Amino acid sequence: MVRLRRSMDFASQHPALLKYGAGKLGTQVAEIYQQLGLAWEFLGLQCLHWDGFAKAANGTETCKICGKVKSQGDAWLLLPKNGRKIVGRRLLPTSKKTFSSEEKARLLVDSIEFHGAKLKVEVQNAYRKSLFGKKRDITIAADRMVRLSEGDIECRFDTHTMQLRLLERGPRNRLPFGAFPWELSRKQLKKFPIILEYDHQGRFLGLTLFRQQPRARSRQVSRTNGRPENRQAAATGSPI
Ligand SMILES: [Zn+2]
């Protein structure tokens, strides 16, 4: 690490650079400096800042070994090629407050493509959203939403539901019809409500499973589908 920094100092003080980087050699030295900087960044990711942070005169704290500024996040991730890979931690909504905008309520939006499977995680606190102008505000519930896509099948988890969906079988603007499996009794369906979904041609679209909650379900609208009332209405209107 120290040798790397010395090399960077050496490159940065190269006479070819002092003439404002003009000329071929100047460009080459500047490029080497950039590459050393990148190497430094990746080496720094391995640093666990064992020796602690030193406070500079302007109040910023930097690692004594790698020079990382304490409050700044890393721009890269370093993952082992073999073995368990961990990115982030399990984040849940942090506040019971309802925020005034989506931006203020948002805690995490991140995604990864892993050997062809796509995974997206969104975590948010509750916020107000105006649907039709300012007159009709609705509250979007605090939620942790996980979406996994494998080929043309998508699996979504949020606080209240689990959905399995076959993707894009025609225009998405049409709401799916929904029905409960008729062989199950109401008593059983109350314990694990499952709704099967199909389109106007009767093709299977997916299913929704309402997850058991320790307390009563709130009446807030979940952001992932945003239309539970419609689906409920469709479900109760069909033979059970
Ligand atoms: Zn460090």
C-alpha cells in the first residue's frame, strides 16, 4: 500500500506532467497515474481500517492505512470468486413516520444480475403520494420488496404478499382476473389465502399468496402492485 502510494507520488511529480501534461510522455504518465489510482482503490477495499482513522484539520477522518474517508461509501465491491458472497445487509423500514416524498422515504434501491437471474431489492418508509393532482393523496406503506426474475418468470416478495408471475403475456395495462382455488374451504383460505390469476383469454398469469402477519393488515396500498382493491374485487366476483 505504501509502495503504491509512493509510486503515485513519483508519477504525479514526473517532469513530463509538470508541463501541464503536454506531449506523448505526459499523457502516458497521466494514464499510469490513473491506473495506479484504480489499483489503490481496489487494494483499499481489502483494508478493514485496522489502525483506525486519523482526523485531518478540516474535520474529515481518513484511514491511516488506505486513506479512505470514513463517511464516504465505497464505489466498488470486492467479492470472492468462490464461496459465499455477501452484498449489504437485510434492511427493513426504519421509521413509523410517513414521509412527504418518495425520495425522502427511500432507504434502498439496488439490483444485481447473478448468473442470468436478476434480483432487485427496494426498501422504503411510508410516504404520501398524490394520485390525481393534489386532491387525492394516498399513503404508500413502508415496505421491503424483493423481486427475483428468472427467464420469463418473476417472483415478488413484499411485507404482505408473495407473487409468482409469468411475465408479459400480452399488454400489461389489463388487470388480471383472480380466483381462489375452489377445492379449499374458506376456513383454510383464511389461513393461507391464495389467489390464482388469469387473463381475459383464460391463460394462467400467476398467483398471489398473502403472507401471514402477526398483526392485522393495514389498509395502505402496497407500491409493488398498487391495486389490491381491484384484484380483491375481481376475486370476490368470481365463483369460489
Ligand atoms: Zn483502510
